[in-house]
Amino acid sequence: MYLLLLSAVFLTFGVQGCMGKIMPISNGSQNDLPEPGSNAIVWGQHKGAVGETVTLLQKFGLRIVERSRLQQVFEEQKIRLTYSTDDAQILKIGKILGADSIVFVETEASSSQRSGAFVNQYGGAAQSETITNISVAIRGVNVESGEVMWTGTSHYPQAINNPEAGIIYLTRSAVMRGLCPAGGWKNEDEGCDWDKAFGTGVIGFKAENKSTHQGRQLVVVTVMPNSPAEQAGLTVGDVILSCNGKSGFQTMGQFLLACKAERGQPLILQAKRGDKLTTISATAVSRTDVQK
């Protein structure tokens, strides 16, 4: 599911600088990934960067809370809504609205004047232009725990003369880099190799972080018909404890990061069904085989 959503985003990062087209330098990290269908608030100072982030996250399948709804809740809580509002207050509002994550979008820009002169056979002239150094930093924060789930940063290595367009391109770069798992990023031209990031295979189930009598755990909510997971006996309600010996994940995003599956690779899941432990052994197939 992540692969289908993320690969739908078209990337164009190049922008004109003082010396022609330049490409951004980006970085990213992930502790977790947002669940498609989850609720998110996008918060930032630059309207263009915020709008671009909203568009990208909607393509990823997230539901974005409208700013007008934020304004309403801020007024109800008697908190003045400003771009400099404390992060803790945004997290508080996120809990009130039932958001799963807050995506903070930060932009920096510093401008200066660049002057030059030229002389040719027809005479000479002097000219001046404004050039700007810009950067964008984006982080997704879990509303419940306050932990940073993912981060993405992007900047141009030199000043550019069209900062508004540059900020939009950097925003795309930062979001994509932040959501591309380690090892999946190729370069700024090609973006993320989703097969390399998530693996080429699946066994055909979806799980969500749910509250159980033992706390919040990763609970199976869907098992695809005729999938390896169904054939191996995985059922809705099973709690996933480990995959090929790896454990500690509580969301589907963390599961995908910890248990990357290649087509044809055997997976061994340890699951809890009621009060009993069970072992699920299945061989991963391609996503298209599960979706048929």
C-alpha cells in the first residue's frame, strides 16, 4: 500500500540559480511512517510550503485537518493562533482534534544583493539582482507520544534568484526524503526506490496500532483473500509480536521498516491469538499477485 501511494508522486527538484540549474541537497530519517488513512495537521509559516506538504501527504493517503477547524479549536481554547504558536500547544490541539500526527514545516531564507557589470562592443552596463539562500526542514511528530516519527531536510548548495519556486521544490524534496526509508533513496533526480526501501514482496495483511489489555499493540485488521497470510492461517485480531526474530514495532510503518520482504522470501511471524501464541509461516509474493 505504501509503495502504491508514494510512487504516485512526481518529483521535479531542479531550480534556476545564479549559475544555471542546480539540484538540492537533502537528508532524512525515519523512526516510523504515517499510516495511510490517518489524520494529520500540517503546521508552518510559509503558505506555499505548507500547501505543497498538504498536497503530497494527501497523495500518500493521509487525511489533513483543515486550518479553519484549527482556528475554531484555538478560539474555543482561548489560544491565539499565530505562526509562532508553541509546539506543545499544537500537540494539545492535535489531541483535541483526534489527529494522529503533526507535520511541522519550517523554512529559512536569507537574501542579499548581487551586482555586476559588463562591457562589449556596444557599450557597457551594470546590473543588480537579489539572490537568496533557502532551506526547508519538515518533521512528523506522533501526537500521542510526542516522538518524532520522520524528518526530512533540503537546501540548495548556493543562492538562487527565484526563492518562491525554490521553496516549493525543496518542500517536495524534504517530504519525499523524509518518507523514504534508509537505503531506498537514489538521488534527487530519481527519488526513492520503493522496491528497495520496502522490499518487492508482501504476504497480504494490514495491521493497526490498537489498545489492548496489554497496552497498545499491532493488531491485524485485514487479511487479503487467497493471500499467503490467509493460507498460512493469519486472522483478523491477531497481535503481531515479531517477524523473522525482529520485534518492538507497534505500527504497520515500523513493521515494514523492520521486516522488509523480498518476493519469494519466507517470513515467520510470531502472533498472539487470545491467550495463545501461534507461529505463522508464509512466503512473500509480489504486490500485484496479492491485489488480483
